[in-house]
Amino acid sequence: MTRPAQLRRLHFLNALFAPLTGHDLYLAQQIDAAIVTSLDAQLARAESDSSAEIAPNDPAFVKAAAQLFARLCRERESHGFFHWDAAAEANAATPLFARANLMQGLKQLAACREATVLITNLRPALCPDAKRGAAKRQREYDETLDLLRKLTAARTRRGANVNLLFL
């Protein structure tokens, strides 16, 4: 793996797992190694069972990290977690549906004193290519980011510590 890709993964893991690890980079490296090993084992199993390929690329890595973090948060009742993949549905990233999806997550996290909200694939969902209408799509992306930030700030209880991560 290239050095920039590994650094990007470590920054993501450090930001995601910071409430549980306290920004410990050594633990982020251990988590990275565990997830990559798990994905490699999954790839080896898939190759032996059938000809289907499961590439251990960034989307699979993000999904595995989110699942691990969700499991750790379930064990710790004081910290909540919500993951929304904006590319999961066709129009999910439009402002109306983005607001509805985020509100659903914030309702789940209302009782938590500390929470992490992970929003993935928002840019690819709103700006799929750099061809026609790129400036308009970039403006829509910026407006959606602003909407989600303001909505999170307005709809969380006072004194709650909510980490909002966009990937």
C-alpha cells in the first residue's frame, strides 16, 4: 500500500475511534492492521469459494471500520454511533432526503451524551463526475454540507458532544 493511502486510513481511523482511544495513533495502527487482515481473509475465502472478487479497497475498509466502531459503541452505552451512506440509495444525497436520514440518526442518538455521526459518499453521490454542471453540483454539495452541520448543531441537546465526520 502506498504511504499516502495508509496515512489517509490512519487519519480516518484516528478521527473515528478518537472518543474510544483518545487519539492514540498506535491504537489506530493496530485497528488498521486488524481491519486489513480481516479484509484479506475475507478475500481469500471468497476466492476459494467462488470466482467472485472482493477487493479490500477503501469502501470495504470504511464499511468494516464503521461496523467495528458500531459494535464497540454498543458495548459502551455512554457513546452512540450512526452511519449514513449517502450513495446507498438513488436520491439519498438530495437535501430533503439527507435531512430526513440525518434526523433519523439524531433521534437514535438523542439519549447519548457522546455520539459520532459518520456520513460517507456524500461527494460521489452529489458530484458523480467532473463533466457537465460541475460548478452547480459543487455548490449543491457545499449547501448540503452546511445544512447537515447546522442541522446537527440545532438538533442535538445542549451539553452533548457529537462528532460529525464526512468521508
